[in-house]
Amino acid sequence: MEQLPVPRTRACAVDKAAEQLRHGSRVVRDLQRRLQNSMEAFRESLRAKSAEMQQRHAEMWQDRQGELQGYAEDFQRRLEELKASQRREADHVQQSTEQSVLQMRRMHEAEMSSWQMQALNRRSERIHRLEHEFAEERRLKEQAAQNAEHELAQVQKDLLDFKASYRLVDQQVDSLRGTLEEMRRRAHQAQKDADQAFEEANQAEANIATLAQDIAMLEVRRGSDSPTAVLPPKPPKPKPPRAPGLTEELREAIASHKHLEAELAQLEAQLGDLEDELAEKDKTVEILEVETEEERLRTHRLQARILQLEQALS
């Protein structure tokens, strides 16, 4: 009894659910139909709006094309006017440039002519100044060359005189050397004579000593014969005899020998000084000859330069 209501309740619930499902299906179909209708209406409105937009776009495109055509015509007109104005300005600038160039060319030609005149004046003045300086320098060089030639001639003359005096002094030195040799020979001979005299004096002194001993022995013998006899004192040692003439001659020879040696040394010193002076004179002559040659070369160059300047001026 208690199990029967359960299936009825379940069937009622199923029926109720099926009813609700059918109702929901009808609602969904209704909604789907409405949605399709609204979609169709929306599509129709979209088609209308699209056609309207295309029509408006075509109208706007035509309007914009007209405006652009007007703008292009206006721009072309302004461009033509700008080109015309630029051409006029370019012509004006070209004319003004040509006038400026012509004026500058005239000014440049005038300045160039004035500069050329100034350059020619300066060149002529410089040429005159150089000619004057060259003439003055040539005069000075010629005068210096003449002075050098005169000095060279004077030096050559002095050199010849010095050579003559040198030969004379050389002859005097040779004669003095011969005299000195003669005096040396005489002094040597006097020395030999003095040595021989000294030997003879020593021999005489020895003889005198021997005689003194003999006399002493005789005195001793004589005293022995007389007992009261007193021995005589020993005689003094005799001095060796001197040869006054020979000694004086020897002294004079020695003194003259020393004097000649001193004179010979002095003459040799003078001869060395003269030889040094002669060497210096030779060097001076060589230097003067070189300077004279240089002056001649300079004079030749100056003459060549004068000829070149004369040819350039002519």
C-alpha cells in the first residue's frame, strides 16, 4: 500500500519535466525565430546603411574630387605665378650680377693697370738703384783690386829685398862660420901650446926640486965637516914659471871663442827669425794672390751681370 504513490509521483515529475521541456523548447524556438527575425532586420538595416554609406561615399568622393580639382587648378595657377616671379627675379638677379661682374671687371682692370704701372715704376726704380749700387760696388771692387795689386807688388818687392838681404845675411853667416872655425882651430892650437908649456913648467919644477935636494945634501956634507955648523933652512918650493904672453893669448882666444859662439847663436836665432818671417811673407803672398784671383773672378762676374742687365734693359 505504501509503494504505489512513488511511481505516480515519479510519473508526475516526468510529465511535469516533459511539459517544462516542451515549454522551454517552444520558448527557445520562439526566441530563435525572434532572433532570426531580428538578424534579418539587422541585415536589412545593414544593407540599407551600407548602400546609404556607399552613396554618401560616392557623393563625398565626387565632392572631394571637385575640391581637389579646384585645389590642383589653384596650385597650378600659383605654381605658374611663382615660376613666373622666380623667372623675373632670376632675370633681375642675372642682370644685376652681370652689371656687378662688369663693374668689378672694370674695377679689376683699373686696379690691375694701376698695379702694373706701380710695378713698372718700382721695377725701374729698383733697376736704377741696382745700377747705381752695382756701379758703386764695381768702383769699390776695382779700387780694392788696384789696392790689392799694389799691395801684392809691394809685397813682392819686399820679398825680393828680403831674399837679397837673406842671401847677404847667409853669406855673412858663412863668413862668420869660417871665422869661427879658424878661431876654434887657433884656440885648439893655443890650448895645445898651453899644455906643452905646463908640461915644460912641471919638468922645470922637477929639475929645480932635484937641484934643491942636491944643494941640501951638499950643505949637510959641509955641516958634517964643521961641527958647529947650523943646517940652513929648506929653501921654499919654487913656483913654476909662467908664460904671460901665452896665457894672455889663450885667454883672449877663449874669450873670442865664447864671443864668436854667442854671436853665432845670435846669428842663428836671427836666421831662424828671418826664415819664419820669410815663411809668413810667403803665406801672405799666397793669400794675397788668392784674394787677387777672387777679386778678378768677382769683377768678371760683375761684368757678366752688367752685360745681362744691359741686354735685359735693351
